[in-house]
Amino acid sequence: MTTRTAPIQSRNPATEEVLATFEPFTNEQVDDALDGAEDAFRVWRERSFAERAVPMRRLGALLRERVDRYARLITLEMGKPIAEARAEIEKCASTCEFYAEHAAEFLRDEPAPSGAKRSYVAFEPLGIVLAVMPWNYPFWQVVRFAAPALMAGDAAVLKHASNVPQCALAIEEAVRDAGFPDGLFRTLLLAGAAVEPVIADDRVRAVTLTGSSATGARIAELAGRALKKCVLELGGSDPFIVLADADVEAAAAVATRARNQNAGQSCIAAKRFLVEDGVRADFERRFAAKVAALRVGDPLDPETQIGPLARADLRETLERQVAGSLAMGARLLTGGTRRGGTGYFYEPTVVADVTPEMPVFREETFGPVAAIASVGDADEAVAYANDSPYGLGGNLWTRDEERGQRLARRIETGQVFINGMTASDPRLPFGGVKRSGYGRELSHFGIREFVNIQTIWIGPAVSAQPRKAAGE
Ligand code: NAP
């Protein structure tokens, strides 16, 4: 079914050392995993929400118990500072608890009066969901889809990014140890396009991808051909608007975190800073000073704020984007170079005088590079914010919250945070528009993506039934 590819390597991006090598799954292994997930699904779908909540709560507890080991694995495989890796595990644990607690309420039968004796909507599981996931939040991205999907009664197979195979196996281990039915959640060790035939497999009922827009287009094409639903959480180039009446110091402090967490490798990192003329110089000075003071270094050191980029090619892309923008007239405020020695380190960077045709504005910058463009007023800020192929998240800073809300609704993104940093939260829907994808994760919206929204109609109530159109 799948094409066998080169071994999958786990490599420490801080030292460039190979940590482990895995053979990709054979066709037979993929087949067995799908058969096992299907068998487990038949058992699991019959369980009540209360019964499903037991292993889900246990999973949350296990993640907390194993935080040292799992956080270290994240840091070793993809370079995230250890303090952020620990926070990622904690967020996964609380999201397991959130869905254990709320799934029954989110998927409760919904009355739908229609003239029948009784009619209502039920939310039934679909079956196996295939998840193709990225490396940047290697535990969180998986838990974010898996906790609601498993609570809804689905099964899951995970094709994780090739650079985090140990995290992928650790997640499978945690789910197994939590007491879910054997085989309900499986990791498939496959690289890139080798997962494509799995999308068409009849046992797979739906697909979810978190990744780049290019991969999103490919997966949507394959899912479309197989007539399967997919959810796409793709790239972003989030605007961070600072209006003239904003608290500039607070905005600069949050901007520093919003751009540089996870070494800037976040889909919802603030990437384009659109600053009203009156406060531009003040914002540039404060922001650049804070960015220059960030501690770059060994990601295993709890004091480190910026680790390496996860892969060598990601650093090369950033270098091209920064060099191209400087050549077009951007002004370098800080950074702009790689750090010598081993590891894929890149200095946190701020460039100003950015215009919409420059690569740091047009393209997604997946690393610690902030692009500042000045805008004449709030209308121009909104126009610049929307002048992007992406539509994931956005930030807006103003002391006038009423005006902020009116402006936010004109920004074409899946979420806008006013006077705060964009972040995912299990209580809030998460997702994008335009080339940032479609569908939603988290909250009650997320758990309803991979269910059969089923109408149940109970008669007899013939007289109350709408008259059928001819030919129906
Ligand atoms: P990517 O290349 O699209 O990889 C994401 C996943 O897709 C990986 O598992 C990758 O496998 C797989 N893949 C690649 N080519 C494929 C193909 N032809 N068929 C099926 N699967 C394929 O993304 P990336 O550059 O590593 O990750 C960063 C991107 O993800 C950024 O654009 C970022 O903004 C986006 N992202 C979005 C969100 C969100 O919630 N919206 C969150 C995080 C990241 P291999 O690793 O084996 O190639």
C-alpha cells in the first residue's frame, strides 16, 4: 500500500547528533495497525462518555507523572527550551481533563422539533481518523486532535513529522498505558508522502492535518478524491497591530514572547508588526531591546529562552527571507545572523521599514524573525493585516476596547486577541481561513468535526410531515 522510504531519523538540532533511527513501517504493519484500530473502534464506540472519561483522565495524570521524561524528549528531538516543553506537557494534561469533563455535554443529543413525535440530532463517532501532524508542538498538536476524537468515540492513527519519531512513540505508549482499548490509537512510522495511500484506505473515515499550506493542498486533494472529510490547520503570518493609543511597553513585552516562543516556530506566532506612525519609533526601540536581551543557548538549560531551529533547512529559509528583505530596503534592528558552532541556532531578529512585497511580509517566517511595518492609521493597519494569503490569528493593541472589537471583526483571521497574546485554549475554537485552512479544533466546535451529525426522526406523525416535492 505505501512506498517504503529511507530510515526515519531523530536528530538533536542543538548538537546535530543522530539520537535514534527507525525503519519506516511496511505495508503489512500499516495494514495491521488499521485492522487493530477498526477492531478497537467497535468496542470503544459502545462505551458511555463516563466510561471513556476514565482512561482520558488517566492519560492526563500519566502525562503529568512523566513530565520530566516527555519534556526532555521534546527538547532533545526538536530543540524547544525545556521550560516550554514542560508547559506543553501540562497543557496536554489539562486538555485531556477538559474533554473528559465536557465531552458528554458537547455531544449531548440536541432536540430538533420538526412536527414528528420526537426528532433530535445525535452525534455518533465516524471511525478511524488519520492525523498527519507537525513537529513544532509534538505532544500538543496530537493531544489537541486526539483528546476530543477519542472522547467522541473515534479511533486514531497518527503519522507524525519525521523528525519527532520518539515523541510519536511516547504518545502511543502514554495512550496505551492509560488503559484505552488495545490498538485504538496507533502511531504509523511513515515519512512524508508515504502516508498518502492511507488517506484512500476504506478503513480511514476522515483526515486531519496540521502543517504547511502546501501539504494542506495535497491532503485536501487526496481526501477530496476519496470523498473524506478533512480538517486543515495550516500556516499563518499573524498581524500584531499596535495603535497609537496602545500601552506600548506592554505591547512590546508581549510582542517579544508572541514572536519568539518556541524559537518563533509557531503557526500563531505574531509575525507582522503593524505599528501606527505616532508610536512606531518608541515601539521599535523597546521591542528591539527586549528581543536582543533574549537568552539563546542550550535548550536543556532551564534559563534558555531561545533554542535552535528544529532543522537545518528551516534556518536556510529564514536566512533567505531576511537577506531578500534587507536587499529590498528593510532596516535591521537586531540579529540577522546564525550563531556559529554546532546546532541550527539563529539570532532573534527584528527588521523594520518592511513593505508588503518583501518576503518577511508575504511569506510565513517560521523562526525568530519579526517584521515591523509602519501604518498611517487603524484602517491602514486592517488593510495590511488582510494583505496576506494567510488568515490564522491576530493581535490588536489599543486602550479603546470597543473600537478594538469593531476593528477585530474586520480582520480576516480565525481569532483576534485584543491586548494579549494569541494562544490556543481548549475552551476556545482554534483554526483559520484563507491559506491557513478550514475546520476548527478545540472547544465544542472541535469535538464535532469528526462525528456523524445524525438526525433521528420518530413517527408516526404523517400529518405533520412536510409535503414531499415531486420526485423526492
Ligand atoms: P509540513 O512539511 O507540511 O509537515 C507537516 C506534516 O505533513 C508532517 O507530518 C509531514 O511529514 C507531513 N507531510 C509532508 N508532505 C506530505 C505529503 N505529501 N503527504 C502527506 N503528509 C505529508 O509542515 P512543516 O513545515 O514541517 O511544519 C510547519 C508548518 O506547519 C508551518 O507552516 C506551520 O505554520 C504549520 N503549523 C500550523 C499549525 C496550525 O494549527 N494551524 C500548527 C503548527 C504548525 P514529514 O515530516 O515526514 O515530511
